[in-house]
Amino acid sequence: MSSIEGFISTLVNIYQYVLIAYVLLSWLPNARESFIGEILAKLCEPYLGLFRRFIPPIGGMIDISPIVALIALRFIGMGLAVVIGYIIP
């Protein structure tokens, strides 16, 4: 694995942890209004918003768009690593 592939893989993993932390904050009352919650919202909402436009909450309450977003992020990261692996041997 080249250093660029490793770098992309690391960035994808870090962003996945940020998304998971943001989703977990939704379970705690008033946590998203905290300083950390606001920073995570600025990082995560643009990406999650793409999926929320197309995937409505189930029963009006359960939002599965973060799950789909995490799966898509993993596939995008793997695809970028493969493409870069072919471009830069």
C-alpha cells in the first residue's frame, strides 16, 4: 500500500469515527448544542444532508441515513484507494 492510499484510508476512518460520534450525540439531550456538538455538526451535516434528502426517516422517527452514509463512505474510500493504487504504483 502506498503512502497516499494509507493517507486516504486514515482520513476515511477518522471521518467515520466523527460521523459515529455525531450520531451518538443525538441520543444525549442537549449534547448537539454543546461546543463539540456544533463542531461535529459543521463537519457531518453537509455529508449527511445528501442522504437525508433521499432517505426519509422510518416511521417519522428512525433516521437510517447515517448508516447508508457510513456504508457509502467506506465504498468511496475503497474505490479511491484502488484508483490511486493503479495511478501511482
